[in-house]
Amino acid sequence: MNVDYAFLADMAQAAPDGKINAIGAGIDRILATSFPTVQPMLAFVVRINVAASECDHEHKLEVQLWDPDGARIGPQLNGSILAHRDPQHPTRAAHAQLAMMMIGIPFHKAGDYAFHILVDGHEQQVLPLFIEIKN
């Protein structure tokens, strides 16, 4: 199991047909006028490649936001993902995807933040986000 892709966007939606509809995708930096600051809205998108042998049972998904000091802060996502094996291609990998809108995310200071993506307790990817003061 591995992360195919993960990104931040202004808005995003996961469609039933497997497509991700995103606006303003690729955010890796936020400019703030002062601190503390609140990001009004931010979309978190992830697509996980699930091997055929790992299909048809739930896996624990956890997304943690870490601050520049290495402390976990909110928001955090804890849930499960389930990908079904394709009966026509039983050895082919499947995918699980998520598009989550986060509202009112507080950032207390400038620096390097990161979203850590864990599946079944194993870190799969880190998505960086730099918050800086606007000049």
C-alpha cells in the first residue's frame, strides 16, 4: 500500500467515478498578515494505491498536522478506508481516495508545517506546508 498522490487545494471533491475535482490545487505555502492566523478553508486530497492482497478489508487512515516544533496540532483525521478487488481483474491494485474540506485551521506562528499520512500506523507520505508572514 502506498500514496499515489496527496495535495492541498482551495477546494476539492472526490467524485464517485474516481475523479478528483479540485480548484487551486498544489498549495504548499500560505501567506499570513499576522500571527496567530486562521486559514479559512483548505482542501486535503489523498489517493492510496491498495494492492489486491490488501483489498476487501478496512485499513486505518490517519492524517496528522504537525507544527514547526514537531508537535501534533489539529485538525486530525482518523478513519478507515476500504478498496474492493476488481472481480474482472483480481490481481490488479485498487484505489481509495479522500477529499476533505478543512475549515478555520489555526496557525500560531510562521514556519514549516506538515501533514503526515499514516495507513495502518505506518507513515506513507509527508505533505509540507510553509506558513510565512506577508511582506
